[in-house]
Amino acid sequence: EHELRLTGRVFPSSSILEVSRFQWYRDGKLFDVYYWCEVCAIRGVDPSFCACCQEKVELREAPAEEPKK
């Protein structure tokens, strides 16, 4: 449903990609996308449960900040 921008690293001599940040475009604007635990106030990249308290997390998006020059 969305055009994505992934940021991460590729491990040498492999085809493994470790994604450290993902964003998507909506209406031509870039948004940071993350999963949020309201209990622990922790951002995550996994849609399952909070790594700390094991409660469900909520998908959120926020306008991406402009890169600092």
C-alpha cells in the first residue's frame, strides 16, 4: 500500500540486510513508521509485543525530520 524507504546495512559476503529504520511516503511526504508501547514508552520495529513488558504495541507514524546539514 505504501512506497517504502529502508535504511540499514548489508553484511559483507552475504545477502543479509539489517533494517534499522523504515519510512513510508504518504501524499508525497515522508513519515517515520514505528510500533509504540504506551506502557513502557518504547519505540520498536516489530508488530508483535513490547520487548520489555510483553503488552501489545501500536503502529504509529510521524512526519520525518529533515536531515541535519
